[in-house]
Amino acid sequence: MGKPFHQELAELPSTYLWACAQNLEELTQALRPLRNHPLIVVGSGGSLSAAHLAAALHESRTGNLARVCTPLELARSVEAGTSSGIMLLSAGGKNPDVLVALSEAVRAEPPWTAVICGTRATPLAKLARSNEFASLYEYSIPSRKDGFLATNSLLAAFTLLIRSAAEPGRSLPLS
């Protein structure tokens, strides 16, 4: 069932340092088109926690509403011509549910779709690249695949999201 948890915990400091050292220009560019719209943030498993953080950051930074849903909820509820932007978060980029969610997002023709994937060269990335109204940010953490609790991948995603929401010289309102 993945790595022993003590090994995941031991890798947290290096994961955090890695996430703090990343150049965020590409991530910021991927998210920029979402700023002027309400947002639907999609995640499942560990990525659902990151989706909640992304939604809170979007609301606090832009003043626009954001809601969180699972891939299945998106597939069942997103309407064609939605005025909300859509952000999909995935650590692995291979789960069929997130691939269906991206397909449904594309079908709904939102103003923009952003995909953030914690693994490079995935089926999700390939699908995102095939849409002209979607942006993609891929990264790979040095600790590689997590165990059941997604400890390092969540720390990396949280750190990248928080850093990308910060403006130079301005602290983030997280409350």
C-alpha cells in the first residue's frame, strides 16, 4: 500500500523546500484566466483537500465565488455554457473519474479550464493539451508516489497553491 508512513513523514521537509524553490510563472499563467470568473474546483481523494484550499484562495484573492466538487459531481451538474471557470486538481492524472471530469468540463464550454497535475506526462495532461481553452501545470515532487494518505503530494500542492495566490510584497489573507 505504498511507502511506510514514517518514510513519507521523513520526506516532508525536502518536499516543502522543493515546493518553495519552484518557479511559479507557469502555474500563475495557467491560473490567470480564472481570476475574473466564479470557479468550480474539482478534486477527489487527497486532491479534494487541495481543491478546498484552491477555492478558499480564489474567493479571498478575487472576490468571486468558488465551489468544490468531485469529478462525479461535476459530470452530473455542469451545464453547457457555464460562466464559471473550472480547475481540476489531480496528483496522478490517470484516474478515469478525473478524465471524465475534464471531458465534461470541455463539453460545458466554460470561459477557461485549468488543470494542475502532480505527475508529468499523464493521460490527463494529454487531454488538457488537446483543448485550446485549457491550461496545464504539471510538476513532479522529489519524493515520487505517496502512500495512502498522499502526505507529500498534498504538502506540495498546498504550498504551490498558496505561493501562486500571493502577490509580491503582499501577504495572503488565509482567514
